[in-house]
Amino acid sequence: MEQVIKIFIYIHAFFGGIALLSGLASILFIKGSANHKKSGKVFSYGMVISSLISLPICWLPNHENNFLFLIGIFTIYLVISGNRILLFKKKKEANFTDKLISGVMFVASLVMLFFGTYFLLRNNSGGILYLFFGLTALLTSIRDFKFYKNIDKTKILPFHIGKMSGAYIASITAFLVAGLRFEGLIYWISPSIVGTIFIMYWIKKIKKA
């Protein structure tokens, strides 16, 4: 059984590596160019496949990890919704699928916040991670529903950049923590802080264009 699990972990790491490299390429290519779109598509497939494989692994013996399971859901949500937001360039309202994706993330974020609060009350510092990512996920999903109520096409590109960049931040974090085996809250949170600065830079640049 352990050998089978290792195979799945290697496959998970393989597609995660593809996502890491293609995501970097997508960032470096000119936004909107053919190369940017192609590398972005490779990144999306790699990230979703890698995250999907990680979900059952988090429930297997000796690999149980509720936090990584929830982060996997968050990552899948960011990639899928980050791509689907571009569809609003043509469509005028959100459909059931849009609301379902955001709704699942909303519920998952509440679970994160519950665990975060529970662990902190028990003096477990791991609760900080649950609260940090849970609050981020909650605010993002709430922003989705606000957007669905009032479709503002000027927000499409900023939302796309924010979510896809967020997914790439997740791949970097996974590389540091799972790949390089770095330990500590700093390695979980610092990529998000640096990534947020990057996202703010690009959104500001787009608004000026």
C-alpha cells in the first residue's frame, strides 16, 4: 500500500513541478500573448491535477493532513474560478456552476476558521495557518458573490490575476514546505505576503493602462 501511495505522491510532485515552471513562464510572457495563454493553460492543468491527487493522499494512513486537504481545495478553487472569471467578458450573469464553486470555497473557508480557532484555544500555533488561509479564502469567496450580483467587467482582469497568482503562490509554498522540507510558519506565509505585493503591483499597472 505504501508503494502505491509513493507513486501517487511522485505523480502529484511531477504535475506540481510542471505547474511551477509553466506558471513562471506565464508570468514572464507578455500578458494576453499567445505564449502567456498557452503556458497559463499548462499551469492550470498541472495545478489542478496535482491538487486533485493530493486530496485522497491527505486521508491515507500515515499521511493524514486536514490542513493540506483544505489548501488543496483552495488551490483548485483559485485555478478554476481564476479561469472562469474570463468568461464574464462575454456572459452577463453567473450560472449555477460559478455559484457552486464559490459556495464550496465559502464552506471550506468556514471549516478552516473553525479549526484555526479550535487549535489556538488549545495553544496550538498551527491554528494561525488555518486562520490566515481561512480568512483569505472567506474574503475571496464573498468577493465572488458580490461580483455575481453586480457584474463589473473592469474587475475581470484584476480578479483573474489575483486568483491565478494566488494559485502560483500555492505551488511555490508547496515546493518550499513539501519539496525542500522547510519548516516553520514563515515558509507558509512569506510567499503569500510577497505574492500579494506582486498582485497589487500588476492590478495597479492594469488600472493605469
